[in-house]
Amino acid sequence: MAAAVAGKGSVRRLLRVPPGWYCSSCQGTRSVASPSSARVRQAFLQFFKERHGHQVVPSAPVRPRGDPGLLFVNAGMNQFKPIFLGSADPRSELASYRRVVNSQKCVRAGGKHNDLEDVGRDVYHHTFFEMLGNWSFGDYFKEEACSMAWELLTQVYEIPKDRLYVTYFGGDASLSLSADEESREIWLSLGVPPSHVLPFQLKDNFWEMGDTGPCGPCTEIHYDHVGRGRNAAALVNQGNPEVVEIWNLVFMQYSREADGSLQQLPEHHVDTGMGLERLMTILQNKRSNYDTDLFTPLLDAIHKGCGGPRYRGLVGEADPGSVDMAYRVVADHVRTLSVCIADGVYPGMSGAELVLRQILRRAVRFCSEVLHAPPGFLASLVPVVVEILGDAYPELRKDTDTIMNIISAHEDAFLSSLLRGRRIINRTLQQMEHSKVFPVEVAWSLHSNLGFPLDLIGLMLKEKGVQLDIAALDHLAREDAERKSQPQQEQRAGMHLDLHSLAKLRQDGVPATDDSPKFAYELGQDGRYVFHPCQATVLMLYRDGSFQKEVGRGQQCGVLLDRTCFYAEQGGQAPDQGYMLHAAQQDMLFPVVSVQVSGGYVVHEVIVSETLKVGDQVQLFVDEAPITMQQLLDVESVIQEVIKRNEVVYTGEAPIKLASAVQGLRKLNEVYPDLVRVVSIGVPVERVLAAESKDATSTSVELCCGTHLLQTGDVQDFTIVSERQLVKGISHIVAVTREQAKQAREAGQTLAKEVDSLTVRVKLGGTVIDEAQRLSKEVGQLTIIVDRTTIPQWQKRELQATLKTLQRTANTAVRKLEIRLAAEKADDLLAKYSNQPVIIDTIPVESPSVLMKVVNQLCDKVPGSSVMLLSPQASGQVFCACQVSKSSLPVFSAADWALAVCTQMGGKAGGSGVVARGSGTTSDLQGVLTAALEYAKSKL
């Protein structure tokens, strides 16, 4: 008995500041120092350890273990689920637990329990919080649990009994569940007045883990912040901030079966949880969690770093400019970021990582836009978080630099996008006049090109009273996915310039696109290729098969420019992607989703986020790869060195808690059992697991239950064969080993020789068109082979760059020879026909493009003449090309002329009033020539 009393006294001594301290919220005018959150947390643990024989266990990481349906640990009981479900490994420490107490790190963001959107709007929601809890696994039950809780609250924390109300399960006749009279009698026996013991229904006082599994009644303890002798029973469980729940005691005594029935569990368990933040408002006489010492150091640091007004605890309309909301958002989110990153959850693109990325960007946005904080400010708050929580959670102190570096890197990446995105949103809002629905195309452009999370866009708009059409946004997302899944030929068709369109451009004097800037890239000092943006002028807009001078917001169209740095799809190489910016208004962004070339005109397929007009000046930006060739080579070099050393691959089992503490450990985003298999390259597992060991930071140590090679030399060879950018800064890499790696290298060497040989032949050039065209075609075919063959990725990049240059050289050579040949043919015809108003003849050429060039040059040499040339081919096909004098329009149309002639040959034709071409087959070529002449005479 004496020992128990001594234990109880030590707990009270730990908590008291100074001796004689009582609950400050109940002191009236009494001015006595409040206990710190650190002392309150420690008093809770010591009370259950020293007074009631509980084992103190550390908080589990916030990444759930054994629960793939959960993004984050969101309750103290998560790590003990295997015990409740009877699935705990009998060899694990977990299976030995009987009485346990801890303070658990919890995150509620994303998934079913998501407080993210509410954080900052009030004074009590959080994404990260601490849950104090005690558990009994087949040991004590209701009487002891209630007694312990009452003793801690009223004797250790010295909270007045008349401020406390307890609830219990009042039964449910529909489920044949009787009221939990046992709990009611226990509370009454502890001296709680009957008026403070209240029954409630299933939704409030019956806890279930899921549709099936352990469940049972719960009893809750509520606190009345007002007091003064009033009876606040009517306010319990009514959502009134004056009366709040502080502790929930769950009694797991049933198992919910698949048929909905309840069966008694063979062992009864107790699961309790009390939020530290809410408890501190009571013990420090505050109404807001943010006014406790868990947050005030952060709020002071924010004020010091940003200037501006101090935090005043205002909400809603009383908070001008949402300044106090920003204080709360930043303070809460930096706690969450610090704890999650320390536990190995980094901002990313899916699951918990995506949620953390959203949290970080939300914090950055409030820092920048509302608090006007300097760049890098968010990371500067991490040491304050560590000072508040570091003693309770040592991993924060160990990884402080890592946490700050990760936050800084992501903050830097997002700030530039945030600035541009904010300008786009504000300008769009100004143009919306009285509309309250934001243009969905602008939102999608921000998301797909600047990496704006859609929920952040929605939040920014919601604060301005503007809606976002989520259904329309989903439709755009589906369209984008469908477009990307289509074959490239189908994607090209929509923006391909047909004969009529090309003729129209030439007729209107629109010059061909200067695409020489696409080769204006260079290798930077960091090994990355630098693609310089270029300035261009909009010459024409193409939509639905016709040219337009202006295209409105939200439409998809083709943009023709005077010059471009984008590579158009040709020669087997995929087109560049990127975006355009309006030169006069940098907040107007137009994503470029595809680039095609037709007849020398480069068509940029864009989504128009604002009105775009002919004559507008734009800047072009090409998306760049994230991983350089040198980086790929460096990775291969490191792994090849490990293979050469032929190091032993060590394996061994260890408790997950011990393994997780290893510095430099590699873990996947998955759940692990209590006992894990540690795989270590070159270092025995025992050394890796030793206290303070840093061996894992210089080798590969991972958790894996797979079958591994026994030594690294067995890999034999290694090469990266694919690298694909998923999002900015994150790439998907595929590598092969052993014989496959050898085959990839051999294939690469073979292709490199072929490219070298072709390079020599292209440089020498073909003396005739046939040879030049064959070389150009060879470059295209070899490009396709390089793209499709499994070879080292660094080498594929190198060969693709070489072939890209070769294709340009070969195509230029073909064009020059075609122009030269066309000039020769035109001179021959000029000598034959002199200045006749209509010239009709046959000439031997091997391509429609050369035939068209002959027609064009002859018309240039004989102004006022109308020309039609036919070229019979060995296959029996006959090419047709014609051009009429502009003075003959509109009576005499080239398109009609070509159609009449080609129809007689059983073929087709198309074009404009000035130029046209087509083809057909005939055995009476002379009759076709006669018909062509008669048609022309009938129109002239």
C-alpha cells in the first residue's frame, strides 16, 4: 500500500508547478502557473506505469502497419489491431502485451477521417494531434478502466468533479442490445451524481472497428468549460464548444459476425483515447487548442518571421484577410509535415504521400499569399516543432535537417508555380464579371501544366465565393486520358492541314514556319540539356477544319506561328510538349499537347485558357527531361562497382521497431509485419541493427521477404533501359540484368554502328532524288528501331539526338534536290510552251510533291498562265497537279479542274481555288489530257 501511495505521489509531483497547483480553469481569480504539455503528457504515462503497472510503448509511426486501407495512423488503437483481431504473430512483442500506455502520433487528412479542409477555419481542428491512451488486452475491464480514468482526471490533474459528465450506451432494441447498466453503476459508485451520468444511442456510445470484427459499448467523459454550478447535461453530445468530450473508453466485448449478429469475445479488451490538445485547453484554462503551449511557440515564431499583426484567435468574418486562419494553417501543417517526414512519409504523387504534398502546398500558399513570408520560411519553423515535440518523439531530433531540406525543396518548386497560378486565377476572376463558376479549362491548365493540386484551386476559389464545376473537370481529365491512350495517327488527324488548308495558307501569303530554334539547345554544366524559350507571333488559328482569326477560351485549336522551338512529330520521333505564355500577359498560359507539321507549317495543338488572336505575341517553353544522361551513367556505374566487389547479401529477421530505427534503411510504401526480414549488402545484419550504427547509410539495406541472390556478383551485369518522367522530379526507371543486360548493350553497340554508318552517308548526300529520299527514309526507319529496341537508356538518348539532326539534314537535302529537279522540268516546259495561257502536259516524276513544285515554278515563270501536269507511274497510277491564275478566279477553280480530270480517271482530288492535286488510273492518257484542255477552255 505504501508503495502505491508513493507512486501516486511521484506522479502528482511531476505534474505540479508549483506545489499546491490546481486546475487553472477552476481557480476563478487565482493566478497560478499552468502545467506544460510536456509535463501533462509525462504525468499520463507515469500514472499508468507506476500506479497501475502498464508498459509504456513508443508511438507507432504515422504510416499504418498491417492496414492497407488506411492512409495514416489516425487513432491510438491502430497499432494494436492485430491483438484485437487475434492475428498478432505469437513470436512478436505485440503478442505479449497485457497492459499498455502510450502517446500516439495521429494524422487525420485524406480518406474517411479528413480534417484538412477544416483546419484553420476554427480553433480546434488539426491534421496532426496526439492521442493519450491506455489499453488492456484480456486483463482488466470496465471497473478498473473507469476508476483509473476518474482518478487521473480528478486527483492527478485535479479537474473539479462537478465539471465532468459521463455518457454510457443506452441500448438498442432493434439490435437486441441492452443498456450498459454495468458502466452506469460503476460511475455512480465512483461518486458521479446521477444527473451527470447520461445514456446515449448507438451512434454515440457503441464503437465498431468495421462491418465485422471486435466491437462494444463505450463510455465518454465530457468537460464543461463554463461551470459556475450550472447543470450542462443538456449540452452533452450537442456540438456545443462549451461542453466537449475529452476521453473515450471503449469496452470490446463483442464480435460482429458476417450475418450481423453479435457474439461474446473470448477475451475482453479496453481501448481508451484522450486528445492531448483538448486536455491542455482545460489544464491551461484556454478555449482554443491554438492558445496552448503546443502551438503558442509556433505562432510566436510565425509572427517574428513574417511581421504583421500578432495572432488574435479570430475566425470567420471577424478575421480580416484570413490572417489568423493562416497562422493556424501554417502552425498545424508544419507539425504534420515534420512528424510525417520523420516517419518516412515524404510528399509525393499517390496515397499518403499525395495528401502530404497537398498539406505542404496548402501551407506554402498561406505563408506566401496571406502572411507574406519570405521564401524558405516554412522549413525555418521545423526547429520550433522539434523543441515542442522532440522529447516525446526523438525521431524528430534525429532527422531535423532532413525534414527541413525536404520541405525547402518542395517549397521552392511550388512557389514559382504558385505565383504564376495566382496571377492566372486573379485575372480570370476579373474577367468573369458576374459569373460565379470558374472556367474549367483554366483550372485544368493550372493542374496539368503548373502542377496545381485541384483541391487547392478549389480552396482558393471557395475563399472568393466562386465555384468550380467538378463534373466538367472530371470530363476534361477523362478526355486527356483518352487522348493519351489513342494511337498517334488518330491524335494527329484532328490538327492535320489538308490540301485545301495548305493552299489557303499559300494563297494568303502565310510563310512556312521557321522551326530552326528547335535545334537551339545545349548541354549545361550540370549535364542537363537546356532548351531555350523563343518568342513568336501567331499567324493563324486552325479549328474544325477552318482558319480563324480568334479562338475563345476553353476551345482546343491549332496555332500556326512564324517560328517555333517545338519539335513536330516526324521521322519516327515523338513531338515535344510544353506550353505557351502570352508575351503581354504572363498569366495567360496555353498548354501545348501535340505538335504536327504539314507542308512546312508547324501546327501547335493547344488548349486555349484565354482568348487567343492572330498577331498575339507568345513565348514558347518546351518540357525538359528530369534525369540527364550523365545521371543515368552515374547510377549504372555505382551498381556495376557493387557487382564487381561480389559482396555477400546478408539476411536476418528483426522486430519492425528495431529495424525501423536503422539509419539509411530503405522501405517501400507498404505495410510490414511485426517481424521483418532485413536484407543487407556487404554488412552483416547484426552490425546494421546495432545501436547508433550508420552502416546502412553507405550500402543498401532494405526490408524484403523476397528471394535474393546470395552475392552481388551473381547479378553479372546491369543497365537502365527505360526512364519515363511521371511528374516533375519523379521518374519511373526500368533496368535489366545478367543476359538481358548483355543483350541490351550488344544491341546498343550494333545500332550505334548503324547510326555512324548512316551519318557518313547522309553527310555525303545523295546526288539524285531517289537516293536522297531513300536516305531520309532510312533515318526515319532507324529512328523507329532505336525507339523500340531495348538498349541502355543513356545510349538511346544519344542516338535519338543524333538521328534527330540527321533527319533534318536528310529532309533538307531532299527538298533542295526536289527544287532543283522541279526547276529543270519547269525550264524544259517553258521552252516548249513559252507564254501560253493554258499549259497541259505529262512529265516523268516520282512524287506528287515534285510534280506540285514543277507546277508552282512554271506558274511563277509564266505569270497569268494556268498549268496542269500529269505524271504516269509504273504502278499504273497517274499523279495530277494544277494551279490557275488568280486573274481567272472565281470562274476557273483549280480544285474543280483537278476534280473533273481525276474523276474521269476514277480517282479523287482536292485543293483550293488556286492550287490542287489528286490522282487516278487510266489507259487513255491522251483522252484525259484532251478533257483537261476542254475543261479549261470552257472556263476561260
